[in-house]
Amino acid sequence: MAISSDSTASRAKGAAGNGAGGGPRAAAQAEPAAAHTGAQTGATAPGRSVRLRGGLDVATLVGLAAAAGVILIAITTGGSARAFLDPPSLLIVLGGTLAVTTASFSLGDVAVAWRNAAAVLVHQTLDPKGVARQVILLAEAARRAGPETLRNVLPELRGEPFLHRSVTLITEGLPPDAIERMLTGEVEATAGGHGKSAGVLRRASEVAPAMGLIGTLVGLVQMLGSLSDPSAIGPAMALALLTTFYGAVLGNVVLSPLAAKVERAAEEDALVKTLYTIGAVSIARQENPRRLEMLLNAVLPPGKRIQYFDREAPRVGA
């Protein structure tokens, strides 16, 4: 179901016609509606999915690749890369980090965290401005023909499960307060899950350098215990130094950036779902879409705020 610009234009003409006997004031009131019609040509229809932003997260991949490249150049410039490969050191850092992190949380939490970390590499998010416009279009359709008319767009919203559930609650006639409680609870639960995943990655980024330090101590002990055997000093020293190196790289170059990405993705997801929640509650209360625009702009960041109704309004005295 799409909101056509013709219907909006007819409302503007009707307002002008009804005010024909009222003189210039009624005509002036009709002009903003007509101007708004022109502004919304090609706008997102309420049943059409908002375009996804993102896809392959180039920033994350380029950043990680650049960091790895700088380290690799430094390694190969001063010697052989083989000198930096030591299986026992990797075992201490990787295995120890995973074990301690799992002990701090649970197997399920750790598994979800790694899935979320992999997901941020191909993170996709809805454009908040497009979401806000879509919500207003739904509100306009519901205000003209009643909330029940939104049943017609439900099949087209299956690609956005949260929005689909929100509109379904509206069409089922649930009270606005009940809709707000249900949707807000889901937003908070989802945000809590993402927050826990970020916490797992943060914990792992703290544990990795500590495991590197433990490996260094192990290597030093082995080295001091083998001073009588010169052939054993080299491998023990390598273990002592490489575990610190592996721990620092794993914690600061890999895990910490991934934790920050998971937190950012969670914030973007929470913003989109909050916009849908505000829209659903406003539609259920049958509020004026202009008021809904103000409510959405109160949540949107300054650079993402919309001017759906007023951006093409005629200037005073023009």
C-alpha cells in the first residue's frame, strides 16, 4: 500500500475549496499542504522497506588490515616472519583468553558474542531518516483511513520483523500503553543482549594481554631453569617475548575494536527500534503526524532530523 501524492493534493485542494468562502486565509492554509505534496514526491511508501545502509563493513576490514599490515611490515623489515611464529605462545594466549572469558560468562554468551562480532563485519542497518519518514507515512495513512487500514501493508513489512510486530499490535486494537510496554521491553531485551556480547569482547580484550604476561613469566622461568643448556635459552626467550606480543595484538588490535563495533551496532539498532516504537504508540493514540514528527526529531541525532512537513512550506511574504 502506498500513500500517493494525489490523495495529499486532493486534501489540499479540498481545504482550499472549503475555505473559498473564507477568503485568502483558507487559501493560505492550503498552500503548505500543496507544497508538502511536492516535497514528498518519491518518498518511501509505508509498505516499502527502508533501504539498508552498510553491507560489508569496509571501515572495520580496512582498519584491521591496515593494522596487521603495519605490524607485518615492521616484522619483515627487521628480520624473518618465522621468528614470530611460536605455537606454544599462541596456545597460551588464544586458549587462555578463551578459557578465562568463558569462565567469566558462559558458553552461550561467548558463542553469541563471537557471532555478533562476525556479524559486524557485514553489518547492515536501516537509515534513521528513512525510518522516520516511513513511520510518518504510516501515521498519515492511519489518520486518513483508520489504523485498521494498515493491515494492507503487513505483508510488505515482513522483511522488518520489529516494524511488522508493531503494526500488527496496532491493527489488533491493543491499547497504546500496552503496545508501548511490549515494544519497549523488546528494545531493552535486545539492547541487553548486545550489551552482554560487547562485555564479553571487552573482557577478552583485557584478558589477552594478561595471558601474554603469564606466558612471559612461564618463558622466563624456563629460561632461568635452563641456563646450563645454551640450546634451550633461545626457545624459552622466544616464548617469553612472543606471548606478550600476541596478547597485546589480540587484545588491542582485534578484540577491542570488535567490542566497540558491537556497541555501535547495538546503538544503531536500538535507535531504529525506538523510532518504530514511538511511531506505533503515536498511531495507536491517533495523534497528529506533525506531533509525531516532533517526537521523532527529539530522538534522532541533530544531523539526522527530518523536516517532513515544513521543508517546502512557502516563505512568509514570498
